Amino acid sequence: MWRLVLTVSLLCWSSEGKVTCKNNMNDELYCVLSVVSIRCRFEDPGIQWTTDCFILSVLHHLKPNNFGFISYSDQPPGSNAACTFGHSKGVVMMEKDKTGLWLLHSTPQFPFRRDQNRFWPKSGNKNAQTFICVTFPYDQFKLIGTTFPFEHDVPEDFHKELQDTVKWEPSPPSPPSPPPPVLKPLTSDGGQTFYSIAKNVVKEGDLYVSIAKSVKSDLNVQTWQCNKDQVASYCDDTYKVYNVRSVKTGSTPGNWKCGNDHSKWCVTTDETKPWTCIADVNRASTQFKRRGGALCINDKEIMNIFKKIVEKREDYKSYKTV
């Protein structure tokens, strides 16, 4: 069963010893939207609350020799990020020849390496954040690894092709460039197809314009908008990309606006092309020069959930196109 789940407790180590995003009812938890704190609950019937599992429970399994993990962040814990870093945040965890999970999110300085006392940053409670967690079979991680260059700890007895996937030399001159911005299919452990997309730097620029062209639909886009480099809603002869100005998730907690919503996602406006993407980059001119990406799913039910929480959006007609 697929469920949309709002919570900060989404990762589990299953009773079978597999690395998974499933809860103890064997439901695959694949998306967590707009988290402010563990006290928040949402009344939207399409979005459910769970306390079955906690992110923290995964950390205990990072040490065994047959367990590997990869992490990446433009705001790494305990250090400052260079402006050349991609604007990306996520964790990949896997067990040899079994399953693993890919957690793509928007929370700065998370997770804080292996320090369980500082695992979840206090700053993560202030603003809404987005998570998508998907359980994948082991063989899919070679495809995932070619999308981004990672900080990693892959055990030596893992397959050589997986070790080679994440190897890169930081100097000279820079990490390898991701492939052109096209949707790359990935099949989850439950048989659901997801699509990853990664953008390069200047040439592709706006990730969301690339997504609109890939899915052939206009988009509503939610990203962090409290910066001077925020770009206006986009319009060309083919597709439009609208900035979402506020989100309404129900009477509790109510409305989310640019000052407290750090989540990053987009949803199509064309109901015949039901795409939803959870991303990690903002619509800001400074970030056009940085790498980033998204994980997408083609599903009408999910699209409808995201479409109906868009309360206000910025009309491109009032702005110069970018």
C-alpha cells in the first residue's frame, strides 16, 4: 500500500534486517512533506501521520561491515559549504545484495554525520522541510550513484561497480558533471517506477524548467523564496513555471508562506500528465550555477494531493520572464 506520510519519523530497519523505508505494517513510506516539528499533525485525509519509526533508528546500522552509506549536502554538518557545491541534500543507505533506501530532503546540516546527539539540527524545526524516502533493490544504486558525486563509506566487500560509482577526485578540477537533465527510471523494491533528474550548472540553469520540458506540462513550484536572487515565474512559448506563494495543508497548522517554508517540490498542472517531484534546489539565479536534482513519480492520486494544497501562486503575467 502506498501512503503519503507527514512526519520526521520515516526510516526503519525492518524485522528481516533489510534497509527499508517501510513501517511495521509493511507499508512503504515514500514521501514526507512539509515537516516543521514532530508535534505537527495534519488533518488532510490524503496525508497521514505516523509515529511507527524514527530516523534515529537507522544510525545504529551504519557500523557493520556489510552496511554502506552515501551522504551529500550543500550545507554539510559542522562546516561551511563552497559556492561551487551543488545545492543537494540526501542520504543513501544499503545492505549488500539486499535493499537500500534513498532519502532526498531539504534540511540543512542533516544528518549530523554519526553524532546521534546532534543527529537532527534544531534549525530543522523552524521551517517546513520536504523528505522523500524510497526503498530500492541493491542493483538500482549503481544508477543512483551516477547521478551525484557523494561523500561515502562503501564497504570494501561491496560489488566493485558500486564502489566505482561513487569515486571521484575532488581536485583537480571538480567532481564529474551529472548527465543531461532527463528523467531516468528507477524501480523501487515494491515495483513502483520513480524517475530521477539532475541538472548541470549554467547551461540547464533552472531545474524546474528542465522538469517542465521533460514532463511536457506547466508546473507549480514550491521552493525557498526569502532571498534576493529569487526569480519570477517563468513563461515561454511552450511551458510555464509558476512560483507557489503559499501552501495550505489543513486547519492544523494552516498556511505556509515563503518565510517559513523551506520545502522544495513541484507538481504538474495538466491532469493528463500527473507528475510530482521532490527536489533539493531553489528557483534562484545564484543556484542556476549549482547542481541539483529531483525524484519524481507519475501518479494521479499523488498529483491531486499536491495540487490541492497550493493556495496562492505568482502569475507570470506581472513579471518579466527569465
